[in-house]
Amino acid sequence: MDLDFGKYHEAQVGQDAAAGAGGFAGAETGGFAGSGDGSSAGVGGSAGVGGSAGVGGSAALDASSEEAAGPSCDDGIQNQGEEKIDCGGPCPPCPGFTHQESFDTFPTPGPDGPYAVSGVCADDAYVEGWVLSNQYSSAFPQGTGYYAVIDTTKLLYSGLQCDDDLATPELATRGATKLSISFDTTFSMISGSHAEVILQRDGAPDVVWSKYTNFPAQRVTVSGLPLAGVAKIQVLFHYVGEFDGHWMVDNISIVGE
């Protein structure tokens, strides 16, 4: 009996070992059957391990968390009230600047500060240089409200040559690389007067527009002016004339991009 039991035990151990190799090992990898079919099912079951790609689902959670966080200032999309892509509004200020002046807040200066006047006629006790006026002029219908004017048509200017500037405040370029200047204007002359727009880049003057003949009322735009490396600019409306006409300017726009 013992001997017979021993033989049975040995046979049973062999069967259990075989089952362990095929059946339970297969179950470890996904299948219950110890057969070849079952073990291949076990291999297929290893796709269940691939189911751990469900951990990749945590990446989906991360993405949804980012989406829930809302737009950002570095997503390359203009999607949250920015002035331009990822700048302005709720984001850091955009490079460049915009300056506008209609003179209609006179005598209160605009947000960038007051304009300055200087020169021969500004300093003379008997005449005027650049002033602000709200008198309607048929020669300058664009000059609505207040506008800037230098007028040397009065006899008091005879024998006195004005050489005068109307100057914007100094404006920080804020990283702008190019500039445009626009304004409404009319210029009238008889013989020797002239008008110039001078752009000062960090104090260095550059004449960017000039007239030595009559110029009827219209809007002027000078664009594409280089600014790379410039920290501050100022624009001067420079008039030279003796008893010789007038120059009117309004609705100034200076934009750095």
C-alpha cells in the first residue's frame, strides 16, 4: 500500500508540476487552461497588462486638468482678451506702443503728458508760435475741436522769422522695431516758409517728412521708420517762416510695433 501510494504520489506531483508549468503559469499571464490554446490566451491576456496603458489615462487626467486651468499667456493663441497673441489684457504688456493726440482735452494734457512749444516766435513777447485753436477753418475741415496751428500771416510777423517746434512728449518704444506717424494737416506758404516732421531717436534728429510748397488739407502717414535698439522717441513739428502763411496739425497717431 505504501509503495502503491508512493507511486501515486509521484505521479500526482508530476501532473501538478505540469499543470503549474502550463495551467497556473498560464493563469499568471492571463489564461487558466494549461493547454497550448490556453497559454496563447495567456499571451493575449498579457494585453491585460497593456491595460495598464489605462495608467496612460492619467495623462488624460493631466490634459483635462490643464484644460480646466484655462488659457495661458504662452499657448500661442489669442483666446482670453489679449491685445495680441499672449500679450496685453490679462497677459504681460505687448511690445511697442500707441500714442494719440486730438488736442480736444485742452487744457488737460493727454495720458502721455503735455506737448511742448519752443522757438523764436514762442519766446517773442509780441507774437505767438504754436498755439491751440478751436476756430473753424475752411482750409482745414479735419481740424475738429481743438487743433495745433502756427500762423504768421499777421503783419506783426514781418521782419521776424519764426523757427519753432511743437514737440510730443518723449515716448518709450517698449521694444518696438518700426514706427509709423500719421496726422491731419494743411500747409500754406507764400515764398520762403517750410514745414518738417522730425523724428528724434534717443535724441538724434531725422527729418521724415517735409513741405516747401502749399499742401492742401489731408491725412499724412509716414510708415516703416526703423526703431530697433532705440529706447525713446520724440516727434517735432518744425516750422520756419516769416510773415508767410500757416501750418495746422490735428489727430496725431504714433504707433511703434
